[in-house]
Amino acid sequence: MSRLGKLTLEMAVVFCLVSTTAMAQQTKDVPSIIDVHLHALHANSFGSPTPPVCTGDKDLAFAPIDPKNGYSLLSMEACSAPMQAPQSDEQLQRDTFDRLDKYNIAAVTSGSPELVSKWRELSPKRIIPGLAFNLEGAPSAETLRQLYKSGKFAVLGEALTQYEGISPDDPAWEPYFALCEELDIPVGIHTGLGPPGASYFSSPKYRARISNPLLLEDVLVRHPKLRLYVMHAGWPMSDQMVALLYAHPQVYVDVAVIDWAIPRKEFHQYLRRLVEAGFGKRIMFGSDQMVWPGAIDIAIEGIRSADFLSEEQKRDIFYNNAARFLRWNASKQ
């Protein structure tokens, strides 16, 4: 190697070290966020090529259902600015990790078990392993006990039984809720919106009526020590959500997906309803990033732009409430 080449290489190494140090310092200076609702999925999970998705348009207008050709996310035509998706698993992972680093996020991550494991191995400080859960074909409660004790997951969720048409008060849930109460495992259960038209193309058993948060009431009475959070904050059932939060002080909510997929004004009205009802200390940030990493940016801005929130309330939503609920100690991770 020539002297010039050697000098160039040395300069490159120095530049790399300086850049890495600067990046680490920059991340350190960014206030931490806990995202209690993120997914590690294959890029083609919603079709190939991966479709774009609408993000908080003023009007939620969707293409009609075609009896001959069915209905899918691809038939949405009303987006003013559809969000594009990476087309490979590698790019999806990179784009997601870039945002986790940029915003200094630790995320409860569920989805594909092998991808959750891979992502956690790559970034143990960022990935809190969750377990996607369906009752149809579910492992036994004893199997879950062993998986939890071996460190395979820290949170049971996202629980997706609404897509199976199964209410959270269904007796089939009982051994799992009992186990989670016994082992003090946090549970995040999907309660609220799914993809528009889900009953017609992806989840024929999905029913909006199961969005009612009050369906959890008997569960909570039977298991008063259960650490449970209602995903999507039960949108759009704000009255029922307020009633549940008031009657059961152990319950928390996340605002995942509604902070980027529905009109911003509607999200802010819903969030304001919960905060002004007195539950600002039990609202947690979530992105519900699936295969559209840009959702993380929009979700964060959804909280930052809420001018009715104080800086303290925003900090509670971004970090403090989830740290309390999860009993999170970043220094031990």
C-alpha cells in the first residue's frame, strides 16, 4: 500500500470512529421513548409487492367492495399521500432500526417469532420481546410458562383474538390470563380498529363490536393483579374506555396505529378525551409499525403536535407511563 493510500485508510478509520462516537452521543442526548407496540414482520406479510398504506387523511374514504374481485388494502384510492413500504426483509429491518436509533426507542416487539429473535439478537437494547398470540392453535398454558421462563418473551402481546372473532371474556382465555397473573406477565390485547374492510378480505371473523373495552371487565375482576393494557385505546369507543379506566385503576392503554392511521384531528380529540378524563398517567406510546417504518415518524409527531398536552404529559406518554407499567430498567437490559 502506498503512503498516500495508508494515510487515506487511517483518515477513514478516524472519521468512522469520530462519526460513531458522535452518533452514540447524539442518541444519548435524545430522550428515551418506549414503544409498547411494534412488529417484526416479513416485508411481504400484506402481499407482494408490499402495498402502500393511507396515513391520517382528512377523510376515510375507501373503494367499494367488489363482489367479483373482493376487497383489499390495494383497492384504497383516497389517500392524499400513501406511505410506501420497503420490499425486502433486510430493508424493512434497516429502516425500522434507523428510527429506533434516531428516536432512542426501546420497543415491545411481536410478530414473526424468528424475526423477533433475530432483531433482539441484533439490538438487545432496543427490542423487548413480545409474543403474538392467537387462541386458535395456541400452545398450552404450560408451554407458555416454559417459554416465558426461558426468556423467549417478556410481554404476551399483541393478542390478536379479535381477528378470530373471539371476545376477551371467552372462557378459552382463562388459563392464559391466570398464568399471566401468576407470573406477572404484562398482556397487550388488540381492542379496536383493524384494517378497513378486514371482515371481507383478511379476517372474516373480525367484528367491530369486540372493540368494546368493557368486555374486559369480568376478566379484570377475576384477575385483579393482571397487568393488562388495551391496545389502540379501544378506539372509537371512548365512553367505554373511560368507564373501564375509571373502574379498574390497574388498566393502561396504548395509542398505537390511531396516532398515524386515522385523521389527526380525530386522534387528538380521542387522546384529549382520555387525558381530560384524568388518565394521562396511564396512556402509553405505541406505533404499531408493521411493514411501514415511516409510521414511527408520524406516530411520534402525533404526540408532539398535540398542543393540549404539557411537556410533562408528553413525556409521560412517551416514556414514564410505560416504564412504570413494564417495570422497565434500561440499565439492566
